[in-house]
Amino acid sequence: MSNKDSKTGLHPKVHEAQDLMDAGRLSRREFVRFAALLGVGAGAAYAMAGLPAPAFAADGDTMPFPADDADAKAGGILKVAMQVQKIDDPATFSWTQASNQTRHMLEYLAMTGPDNVTRPMLAEGWEASDDLKTWTFHLRKGVKWHNGDDFTSEDVKFNFERWTDPDLGSSNIGLSSISAMVEEVDGKKKLIDGAIEVVDDHTIRFHLTKPVLSFPEDMYNYPTAIVHRDFKAPLDTSMNGTGAYQIVENVVGDRCILKRVTEAGGQPFEYWGGKVYLDEIHYYNFDADNQLTAFAGQSVDAIYDFGVEQMELAKAIDGQIISARTAQCLCLPDARGRRALHRCARAQGDRHGD
């Protein structure tokens, strides 16, 4: 079974996507996303699409992080206003705020950037079979856990087994990639025997029951943070990650404090992702309605979000507003509520000349 074209080294479906793009039936940016999911380095995918690679990714093929700023200075504390939540088990997180608290400590196999393109993170690359039912992930070598252990395929296998444990109740089991590795037995879903194959210490293969294109993208779903193979909840007693920081204090509804890791297992810690500048990251608990006020008063350096009704205030404050596509939505249970929203939208449009 070959998963790449023998002449070009590309998955055959990359050629199909390129033909669709050339015919005007697939946008160039969608082609980049599609090709990156099929194992083409993001930088190469942008070049194939005739687009410049974005500056926020230093090496579009191997790293998800931007290049170092030549003017950056080491040291300091970043303070962020956000709801500070309970972080018992990353696999059962139900809000992104909790994952924000842990993502500087617990990392992901892949990382989807602001351009909606997925790049390698703890994995250094992946490849798929022609039928998209077999996925092979090549893990990054030289990654250390904070306790000094090497990051290996056994860590990844452990996490997938946890996610598919029906007694855990992780939402990850609903992902297309994970659901294609489980079967229902006696009314409960369980991992299919042989679905996970540890090839070697840094290569792991997944055998699915159906084709899935989104496998690498699924690996940046916020509850898919990779924990150590010996992890036992709650996280407060298992503070061991691969990231540049470690949580040293988490007080629900108050603060979450992270400090830069300098030692791992009694040896100097060298972060695989490059130079680390900040000494600490602090999250302070503020509800959405009060975060912008905290920023305006210079109590914090950044905030998680603010309501649309605060947009004019936000524009008047010296700072940068970064928009993000999100699945968060407002549910309106009846027609009366929907009509009220439509009237509000029309009124806003009249005021802004839309």
C-alpha cells in the first residue's frame, strides 16, 4: 500500500485538490489547508498555491511558532484577564479557558494556526494511506517531560486509550478520527483491538474503520492535550508537561500562575520549541463584562474576550483587537427571540450605514 505518488512524493489526493484549485473549484487557501492535512509542509503548500507563507510561522514545514523577534528582551510577566477555571483532567475540559491555562505546559500533536492551517507540534510530521484509513505520525525527538523522561509513542498511545475509555467521558471520542477507532460493545464504546500500533519510540500508527481527512486537525481540539503516560487525575497532583512553563498555582475563580521551566529531572531544561522569553504567565479571574475595564486600567496586558456591546469602548483604548472564528453561538429557542435579534441587527446596520 503506497500513500504517496512515486514521482512527486505527494498523497494522490493532493493532486486531486490541485486540479480542483486550478479549475477554480477550490480556493487557494482551502487548498493549503487540505494539502497540509495530507502531510505537505505548510510552507510548501503555500508555494504550491502561489501564496506567500504568513510571517507568524517561522518554518512553515516543521514548526508552528513564529521566528524570534530581534528586538525581544528576555524576562517579564504576561498578565491576562480571563475566567480561571478548574483543571482536573485535560481530557474532560469543556471550556477553552481551562485549556488556555494548561496549554503552555501540556502540548498537542499538532497546532492549527490563525490561517486555519495545521502544522506539526509534538509530532514532526504525518502521512496517510491512499484511502485515508491509516495514519502514521512521526513524533519529535529530543522532547523532554518536566520530570526528565523522554516523550515517546507510549505517551501518545496512553492518551488515546484514555480518550476512548467510556468511563472517562472525554468529548474526544466524538472526533472523526477517534470515533473511527472505537466500536460499541454492550451499549458502550471501546477502542478496537489493533487500532493503535506503536511502530517504534517515535512512530505511531492508527488504523481507522473509515476514511478521515481531519486527523491532524483533530489533534488540536482543546481537550487533546498530551499528558504523561503515568498521568492520574487531578492535574493539580500531576504537574508534568512538555511545554516551556509549569503551573505552580491554580486558584479557581482567582488566579493561575505559570513559571518558566528551567530544570527537568535534575538537568537543565531546554525547550524543544526554541528560546523562551517570558519568566511567568499570570491569568487573573475576570468575567467577560469586566475584562476590558481591567485592560483599560492597565491591570493586565491582555484579555480573553469582550462583548460586542463593548466594541466602541475597545476601539477607543490603545491596544490591538484580534478577531477569531469560533463555534461559540447564541441559541434562540423560539421565533420571537430570532425576530428580536433580526430587529437588533437591522438597527445596528442603520446606525453604521450597512
